Amino acid sequence: MIECNALSILSSVRQAYRCLWHYRFQHILIALVAALPFCLAGAFGLLDPVFAVSPAMENVPDGFNLSFALLVLTTFVWAFPVIILWHRLYLLGPEHLIRRKVWPLITRSLKVISHSLIFFGMGLITAIAITAGILYLRFLVKSEAMAGTITEMGQMEYALYILGAVVLICFLVIVALRLSMAFSAQAIGKSLGFITSWRMTRRNTFRMLAAALIGGLPLLALDTALLWLAETLFRIDLLAGTAPEPYMIYLFVLLFAPVLALPLAMLCSLTASFYRHCGCAEFRESR
């Protein structure tokens, strides 16, 4: 049976943070590359129709579909080549970060995106199952705390939705970590399948999840504090897409991209430490 030895939670977290700090200047460069397409599209007004939508509007603004497509391309889709760059940095070093040929980066990004569809499909199925369970309990339990209205949820109903969201997020994080060996290998041009990744990490599920929580939660708290300060001091609500002047959103994202990107970079650094711990660099799948 293919598997790796039990990993140390704190050692993995320390190694990930050391790697993140050691390559801090490269991280800043990658974070700026990650934010630049979104900021440029916003600065030229191409994202205005999306952020102009409000519940009070009866019709969507003109150009909304194109603007939404650009938003997805400059955030979700663009994240894949950026994640590959982080993995190359943490697994191969800065000398292999930038290559003269761009085509391998494009093909690997498309490969990772295609493989990610399986992961998102699993997440969608799980979300549907959890939602169905919550709705079943909602109609099964006869309680005033469960009796919500259109404008307000009951206390127990609200707790159920929170619980369902936590279960879904934990499930997706666990699956992502168990499959991370395959994604890390694809990012650096190696061949390692999902089944192999799942087998190699089968005894480290809790340890990987604990390491991700211990390493990632402080950085998520830092980003939350940064967003709160931006809204409190400058009235920039990044989640709602509102600001006194539209350009302030994109300027804020560009200036603080290295901080905002820390949780994602930390996750890449952590999965790189898992990859090294399991000896994936020397592993070769039999054909």
C-alpha cells in the first residue's frame, strides 16, 4: 500500500511559514501578478456593470454578462497559473519560477483546471446533499426556533445552516488536502494521479487538516482585520464592491495584494511541505 509516514503538524506549519518568509520578495511579485489583471480591468471600467448591481435594480446594467465574464477570468481562472507559480517557487526554488517558454504554464494551468472540475463536482454534490438534509430537518422538526420567515430565519434554522456550511467547508478542505499531492505534481510537470495522492495521504487526514487550520486561520484573521480597517477608515467594502471612489477598490487590492494573498500562498507552501514529506519528488507511477 502506498502511503507516507505520519507528519508532524507543528513542524509542517513551521516549515511552511519559513518557506513563505524566505521567499517573501518572490511572494510579493507573484501576489502583484495575481492582482494586476483584476485591477487593470477595474481601472478601465470593465467591471463597473457587475459592481453596479444592487437588490433595488429591476434590470441588470448593460454589458453585465461581459463584465461578469471578465471578473471570473481575472479572479477565479487567473488564480490557477498564479497557484502554479507559487508551487514552482516552493518546490523548485526561485531559479525555476520564471521560464522563457510560456506555453508549459498555459498547458499546466488548463490541465489543473480540468482536473479541478472533478473536485468542484464533488463539492457540488456534497453541498446538494447537505442542503437536502438541512431542509429535511427543517420540515421534520416542529419548533418555533425552526420556524423562519421570508425575511428572517429561526434560531435553530440559522444554526443548521451554519453547521451545514462548516461541514461543507471542512469536507472540501479535507478532499483538497488529500488530493494536493496530485495538484502539486502537475504544477511542476510531474505525473501523480488522484488515486495515488489519496492513498499516500490516507493516514494523515487529521494532521493535514490541523496543520491547514493552525497555519491558515491566523492569516485569515489578519485579512479580516485588514478588510475591517479598510471599511472603517476609508469606507472601502471589498466584499460589497463599494467605495467613495471606484478606483479606491482597485488601488487597495493592488497595494495590499501581498497581504490579501497570504492565506492562499500559505496553503501552497503547506501542500509543498506535504509533497516533500511524502517523498513525491522521487515517486514514479508504474504504467
